[in-house]
Amino acid sequence: MPKTLFEKIWDTHIVKTIDDGPSVLYIDKHFIHEVTSPQAFTGMNKRGIKVLRPQQVVATADHNVPTLNQHLPIKEELSRKQVEALIQNCAEHGIELYGLGHPFQGIVHVIGPELGVTQPGMTIVCGDSHTSTHGAFGAIAFGIGTSEVEMVFASQCLLQSKPKLMRITIDGELNKGVVSKDIVLYILSQITASGATGYAVEFAGSAIRSLSMEARMTICNMSIEMGGRCGLIAPDETTFDYIKGRKFAPQGAEWNKKLSEWKELYSDADANFDKEIFIQAEDIQPMITYGTNPGMGIGVTETIPTTETINENDRSGLAKSLAYMGLEQGANIKGQKIDYVFIGSCTNSRIEDLRMVASFVKGKKKADDVEVWIVPGSKQVEAQAIEEGIDKIFEEAGFQLRQPGCSACLGMNEDKIPAGKYCISTSNRNFEGRQGAGARTLLASPLTAAAAAITGVVTDVRELLN
Amino acid sequence: MSKPLNIVKSRFVPINIENIDTDQIIPARFLKATTKDGFGKNLFRDWRYYNDDESKTRADFPLNMSQFDGEILVAGKNFGCGSSREHAAWSILDYGFRVVVSSFFADIFKNNALNNGVLPVQVSDEFLQRIFLQDNNTELTVDVEKQTITINSTGESEGFDINSYKKTCLLNGYDDIDYLISIKEDIQQFETQRA
């Protein structure tokens, strides 16, 4: 029987299935961080049990950490205690921790792939919804709650019901100035923020095949913003080339064995999907959001929808969203004044994102009244940026290169956008208060964000490209 | 173990807003705790207060309106989207809700709620609108065993889905961890076979 990519991985990870209930799904890799793990460790300690397979768990500190002066103790007491709890819990349970100061520290969804921990065919979970990122390697990867973190600690398994399957095929060639973030914001604008709820989403088509691993991760990262249980892309030569030689990648004979297994990971030609969506790459232009969910996006030259033109799903929320954002129905988004630019997060903080921004801003200066924060995804990304001289380009442009962490994506640390201010952000969520109470977020690609940093307003980056 | 849940007969608090994300349910700045306790006071924090000031309540937000009360929260569709933070479920439970009714739930929130003995009841759009039309004294009855939700004043009723495994867990207060620990031998055998 023909199978989808998802089914090939799912079927080989089922320990058993409960009658009229969920399946017991075996988990290959479990990433943890300081914010969603402490209560799970407490639960384990109350039960008097140890983590079953500590060697399959990888820990880092990312959500809560400062992005300046990481060599100093964390000033904020609650944040410091959470990070200290992670250190203690990992030591007690024998879990490898890439904490502050470690050369591998960084955003959990950036370090997994760059260390070669993330591999095709795996089941991967983390107490963070953007775990879907790892699906770019052809893995089933999804976010879980803290009770589920405890389940994986205790049993290396989860109880899961098989989701429905959706395939989104994007064929054709991308227009100038359009990058993977624009693809995913475009999909979101078409299917809305709940368009994939209940589904595992496979991304396919020639436009996807042409993307680098970094770009594919951006798309899978935001599959959760469509409500998707996970997002995945079949592995290919681009995937294998990326993994080969990385710290925890298979080596020698083991590499060849794995490679032959990985090459079988694709959806069979006549495999069945519950839903299929087709998109033409040429229809996509640089995107930006105007509202308070990631589905509320438009092309940068388009006008903000009105009650008459918006999709039904967002109609009732439009007035509330625009009141929060301080924007008007039917107005141009292009030319909107920007106060902050945030380039970072598990969506767009990889070396390729920083290179893209650097090559665009080289020799340019930021607008006077704009503050620009560049937050690399990991210590390795930071080191690479410095090695390539990207830090100098940012410095000359007036951009601040900070230290790795989740930072202003969710504003758990000091990196908050003040109330009422506009931030063009390469992160994944424009929810009310996400970047700080009252902060107004416009989601965009690193290129579009960089263009706004230079002009001080929402800009069509294509006008600035040669 | 969570508290068993069978029949909830209660008035309800209506929040007629769609796409309520978990950043609204519990903003990120309250995720720094290392225990599960005390999140209720920060439930919908930025919709309840102006400028994060507990003395400046927003009079038009249902949680601040004295006419609304009860163990049932009724909200617009796509409730709980966004972050996987279980703190959202903890804050709803700690505030005193045992049931959330909506016409659509985000996946991760649904699991998190069930894992804490909070029941997400998914109803049709039409039935949800019927509930929103009721006055504030109306009681709803949610019956887990029968899998029904009823508007008591009018007798209108609708069934809801829940798989029989989760139903047994809710009715008895069992949790998945107990079950998974109990099948440890199956898991070890699975690991041996694929090695």
C-alpha cells in the first residue's frame, strides 16, 4: 500500500495502539529548555523515578536568557532561578546541557539541526510549539505541554492520535526579493491561522525543493501558526549535504546505512492525503502582517483588508486587531512608520538569515529613529557571523548584534518592545502583547525587515534591490 | 492524578472572541515559575487590567463583570492557538474552570487541558452562538459519561467527541503517565526490536 512520508515514519514508531484510543508513539529525541521543564522534573521527583533515556534528551537555556552580558549572573531573579533549576535537574538526571557559556548554547530549534542531532525519519518533541521546525529534515517533530514532557521523561513515549494529512505543493520560481518567510506568510494568509489544525502538513513542489535547509526550517517552523500538528519536507541531497560531517551526524559505515534508509523517506506517488493545496510561487510577493494573528498578512504593496474583503475566518476579529495595531481598514501598509526592527527567533536567526541581511545592508546605515536588534540563533551562528565579518557590517549600519536566545520573539527577558511602538520582526507571532504589553508586531522576512531598518518605514524591498 | 470529572452543572463566563491564543490566556512574563500553582490570578492578565495594574480593571471584560460566574468558560473558535505552554491550562484550572466550550480548539491546548482534568467541549458554530445568546443566569450541563452539553433553560443539547480512553481517564482522574509507566516492558521490547 502506498504511504505518505508521515505514515512511513509514524508506522515505525508505534509501540502499541489502545482500542478506540491513542497510539503509544516512541520518541527518538527530546529537546528541553528552562521554561517548560521544571514542573515535569518535579513530577518525576514526586514519583521517585529517573529519566528513562537521558542520552536521548538534549537541553539548552534559551527562552529566558539575557542577550547582553551573558557572562554575568542573570539579574532577574525568577529567570535566574529557572535557569539554575535546569542546571540542577540535568545534573540529577544525567542529561547533556548546553547552558549559558557553552559553545553549543542557543535556541533549541537552531542548535538541534546545526549539531546534527536532528535527522530524517526521527520522532522529535520539545515543550515548545515551534518544534515543528525539525520537520524540515523529514522528521515527525511537534511541540508538547509540560505533562507530556514528563511522559517522555518517564517512558520515552507519548500517547498520540494520528492526525489527518495535508500536502501543500508550491511549484514554480520565486520572484526577486521573495524568500521562504514570504512563502509561509503567504500560505498563512490563504488558509488562515487555523487552516491546518488537526493535520500534519507536508510541504512539497519545485519551489520547496530549491530551498536551502535554513529556508525549509523557516517554513516548517511556522506550520504551527496554521494550527498544524507538525510540518515536514521529504529529505533529499540538500538535506544529506547539510547533515554530513556535523557533530552528532552518523559517520563511516553508519552514515551509509542511514543514508540508504533516509532515501526511502518520501511520499509514494499515489499516496493519499486528506487535503491538498496547490500554490504557484510566482503569485507570492514580499509579505507583511497587519493584524494580531499570523494569518493576517498581505503583500507589502497591498492595502489592509476591510470587513468586506477579509476572509470570513478573521472578519469578527478585524476591528479589534486593527484597534490594537493602530491601523486603518483599507490603508496602505507600505510607508507605515517603524520604531524597532527585530531579526532573530527560531524562525529566522540562522547564519543564512544573517548573511542575507548583511549582504543587503552592507554600506547602508539604519534610519535615525529606529532601533535594530540582531539576535543570532546560537553561539555557533554568532561565532560564524564574526568569522565572516558580518558583525562589522552590522556595526557600521548601526545594528546591535546581541547574544543568542529567544529574545524579543516572546519578550520573556529584558528584550521587550514598549507599548504602542511598531516592531517589524522576523519572528513567528504577532499576537497582542507578544513582544511586550501593548507592543505592535509586523511579521516579515529578514530582507523586508532589513529594508525597513534602512528607511524607517515599511518598504518594498524590491525597490532597493539591484 | 487529577480531580475526576463527570457532570458539571454551572453558569458560564462568555468570551465571544475568536482565535484566543495562549499568549492572551497567560502572557509569557508569567512563565518564570517552577511550580504549577497560582497561575489563575494572571489568567487573561492583559485583558483584565489596564497597564498591568490590578487596581485598573477593564470593566468590559467578562472576567471582571460580576454578573458572570461559573465553572464553564465559553469562547470563540480556534481557542488556545499558538504556544504549547501548559501554563494556559493551569491558569484556567486554577481560576476555577473545569470546562472550556468552543467551536474549535488548537491541538496542543486540547491535550494540555485534558492532561490537567480540564475538558475541552467542541460544539458546532450554531450551538456556540446559541449559548452566547443566553442570559447570564442560564446554566449549562456538561455530562462526560453521556458526552452531551445542554442549555438547561431551553433544553437544547448537543453531543461532543472524546475517545473512550480519554473519557475513562477523565471520569476516574487517571493520567497518561501512570499508563505509560505500566507498559514499560512493551516499550523496552520495542527498543530491543528496532536496535
